[in-house]
Amino acid sequence: MYDGILFPTDGSGDANRALEHAIEFAERFGATLHVVFVIDDRAGERGRERQQGRGEAALTAIDDAAREYGLDVTTSVLEGQPAEELLAYAESEPVDIVVMGTHGTDGEDRDRRLLGGVTDAVLRQSDAPVVTVSP
């Protein structure tokens, strides 16, 4: 049913909780796990450098964890506006479903908003089904 699963991560705890579900889907369906970290190009030079380091660390940890389950994993670091980059990736790669956390590292208005901005945009615009995992 699912051959490719997109798992966007920002290295946050919320994303890690969603990772458990992404791995379970990949295991169940024998799917490739596409793990993507997007460096927000609006963050400025220092922000980009911090994000680059956080992204590389997150992707390495996730790749190691997924391979322990015997999964095929593809990792990518992209740069741009996160929602746009994730949607473009989902259209250009063999992705059948997106599994992501409801909020990211900024956790903006977590108590008042059902979804973070990136998750909301992906959920509304993705052609693939989107599974969201709450904190």
C-alpha cells in the first residue's frame, strides 16, 4: 500500500514521537523511509549554521535507528521555506504518505493551536495522505 514514507524532522522531541509511527508504517509495508530536514532560509546566517548542525545530527540518529529495524532509508537536507520544500519533495520523490509531528521546534502557541504552521500547510496542500502525531 505504501512504498515511500516521508518523515520531515526538525530534530525536536515532537518529531521524534512521530518517528515511532513512521518506522512502524515503514516496517509494516516494507516501505522506504524518506527523512528530510529543511533549513529555513529565513533564519539568517547564524540560524542556518545552527540548523545545519541540528539537521545533520537528527538525520544521522534517525538513519541509525531506522537501519536497526532493517529499513531502507533516504536522508536529505534541503534549504528554503519548510512547507514548500516538503511539498515539493513529496511530489518529486516516490512518497505515498507523510508522517509528521503536529508542532515543531518553535512550538508556537502549542496550547492554543492544533497544528504548527508547517504541519498545517503540508496537511492542507499535500496530495499524499498526511498522518500527524501529537506531542
